[in-house]
Amino acid sequence: MDLSPFHLWRHLGWPLTRLFLSPGLGLMVTLFTQSLKWTKKIAAAQPLARQPLLAAAHFAICGFSGMAANTMLIKGYNNKTMDRKERILAKLFTR
């Protein structure tokens, strides 16, 4: 078993860096987009939902982080701010 620094970096360091860097960048862009309130401007599915801000935010965030967007849909459904039909429509418009 080779424990040289290059071998450890190639087989452990680089995969871990990629694993944490990709979601971290997606989350950073998502938070940046939300903080500047660009979600209303980006959303195309806004008129279809009863809660337009939630649909707009889902549509905008889905481009950067699918997991964050799907979490928003589930929370909206669990909090009774979206019904099943709206959740399905929002999900279909982003796929």
C-alpha cells in the first residue's frame, strides 16, 4: 500500500475536494440569487401556481441545486402552501 502524498491526494484528497466543492458552489450561487431577489425575474412557472413566490424560487434554484429546489417543494407541500397539483406542475416545468 502506497502512502506517498501524491497517492493520497489522488485517491482521497481530490475526490473529497470535488465532493464538497460542487454542492458548495451550487449553494453559494443559490443563496446569492435569493439574496438579490432575482427569483421573481427568473421564474417562468410563476403564473401557474397559487403561491407564485414558492414556484418562482423553485424554478430559479433548480438550475443551481436540484436538492435544494426539491426540498422547497416538499416543505411547501407539508406546510399546506402548495397542493399536490401545483407541486407536480412545478416539478414538471423544471425537468
